[in-house]
Amino acid sequence: MAKKEEYKITESAAELEEHLRDMLFIRHFEEKCNRVYREGKAGGYMHVYIGMEALAVGWMKAIRKGEDYVITAYRDHAHALLLGTPPEAVLGEIMGRKIGTAGGKGGSMHIYDPKNGFYGGWGIVGGHIPLGAGLAFAARYRGEDKVCLNFMGDGASNQGVVFETLNMASLTDLPCVFIIENNEFAMGTRLEYHAADKELWKRGLPFDIRSERIDGMDVIDMKRKATEIVEWCRKEQRPAWIEIMTYRYSGHGAADNDRQLYRTKEEEDLAWQRDPIARLKMQMIGLGYMTEEKYEAIEEELIEEVERIYEICDASPFPEPDEVYDNIYSDMKPEAGH
Ligand SMILES: Cc1ncc(C[n+]2csc(CCOP(=O)(O)OP(=O)(O)O)c2C)c(N)n1
């Protein structure tokens, strides 16, 4: 088919449909999270991934799930869902329920599921970057054939600890992919206000680290390039520093959705033209792999699925009050004198 050459697509219809379903599921899951937050059914902070879906889908399909390590910041729902964490355990955590990955005591920013290779879920900007390097170091030290995907935001990439980690990662040959989710914004600010050089991809070069910039709004290309980089890291036992160009359509956090003073409506409208879901949908229709009717049916099915997950979470108990001191490092119980 002519379109196949035009789009340079070699992937099967089934593979593309899986990409589409994964991205759509994340989008509807995140939209539900925003509503849940507004209804007061989720505490603390919450940050959603709307607009960035192709990025996580591409990278999670590039690794050996459950074997390789993944770590990220607080915008963490999509990574966990794609790694195979049960969605009830993700939404349950967000809603503070016992069925959550941290028993409901971590919340949205602290999804954690090491059984599926997911090491969080961290709230201190840039704080988890050395931890990710530590995971890669552990893999190397034990002689395991594992790679660590170490995700961070563009804002986080300015943190001093990131540069220290890059130095160590290069010196010690860590199989670690540092992935910058450049969604153009940090918190209440945008790239040109926080980064002296907007070309974040260059920051790995002084450390003799493979460094690249990739479009993160094309899921097909994202997966292909991510796969090549992950296998390169595994084989060469070297780190990589990869800037992914993406966009977040929602506010920084669920509480900031209506107060985005750092961007214009026109800019946002233009960004919607790059929407990774609409892009794949149109490509699939062009290839004859999808119809409007089928797309609508898939979307309806996924919306229902998210509602089903929500009902389960909403009917689930909160942790017991006497569990409040469980799973903490020191003995903080009042009877211990604190
Ligand atoms: C060390 C530290 N400083 C400040 C904050 C407050 N803060 C939370 S998110 C954020 C912005 C980070 O933006 P970015 O890394 O681009 O990630 P994004 O939210 O775009 O995914 C800031 C400054 C924090 N959590 N930790």
C-alpha cells in the first residue's frame, strides 16, 4: 500500500493497534485521575501524563519488562501501568486505598512496584537520578544483563546532582539511559526561562556520553529508537543521555490546570496538532488498519474499563489508622518517646 511507504511503516496492524490502545488507556486513566482529584477523592499532589503518552509507551516496549529497571519522578502513573502494575493498584494508591502499591500511604507521586521493575515514583526534583544510576550499578556489579531507564523532567535536568551522576555513570560504564521528558515546562515556568541552553541533549557530551534528541510525539519512531538505544546500552555497557521532545497538555499538577500563565491558548492549540494519539489514529486510517467506527468502539471500551477500575478502588478500604507507623525506617510510635 502506497501509504505504508509514505509513512515508512513496517509494523503490523496488530502492533500499531496495541500502541494506540496503550496510549488511549493512559489518556483516559489520567483524565479520570484529574476528575478524581477535583472531587476530593485523592489527597496530596497529582501530576498527569496527558500529551506525553507516546514517550512512555515507546520506552516501555523497548525494555525487558520485569527484568530491566525503571525509575522516574512524580509524573509516574503511565510508567507503572505500562510495566504491568495492576491499574487498580495504581488508582488505589492515588486514592489512598489499601490496595494501592504502597498500601495507600504514598499517593500519586509514589507508585512503587519493584516486582514489575518499577522503582518509583519520587517527589524531590532530580533526587532519584543517582538512585537510578545505583540500580544500573547494582546490575553491573552483580553481572546481570539489565539496563536502567532513568526518567526526569526538563526542569530536573538542571539539578546539580544530575551532572554528578552523569560523571559517575560515564566513569563507571553504567548501563543507564537518562531520559529527559522535555514537555517544555517545569513548574509555573517554561524551558527558555529555566535552561541557559535549550538544547538539553548536549548536556551529556562533556561527560563523553552518547547524547541525542528525539521526537516523542511519534510512538512508532519512539519505540524503534528506544529499542536501538536500550540494546546499545546493554551491549556496550555504557550510559546514554536522551532528550525527548514532548508536550504536556494539562497543567503542571491537577491543582494547577486552570492557572497556566506561562503559555497561551494559541500555543496549546498548535501543540494539539502534534497529539500522538490523533497522529497514530490518522496513520492507521490512512493504512486501512483503522476506521472511525472501530476507533470509537475502542475508546468506549477503554473508558468503561477505567470506570470499572475506579468503582473497584472507590469501594476499597483505606489503610487502618494503626498502620500509620508501619513501613517506616525509625520507630516513630508515640510510645517510643517521639
Ligand atoms: C528539589 C525540589 N525543588 C523544587 C521542587 C518543587 N517542584 C516540584 S515539580 C517541579 C518542576 C519540575 O519540572 P520538570 O522536571 O520539568 O518535570 P515535569 O513536572 O515537567 O514533569 C518543582 C520545581 C521539588 N519537588 N523538589
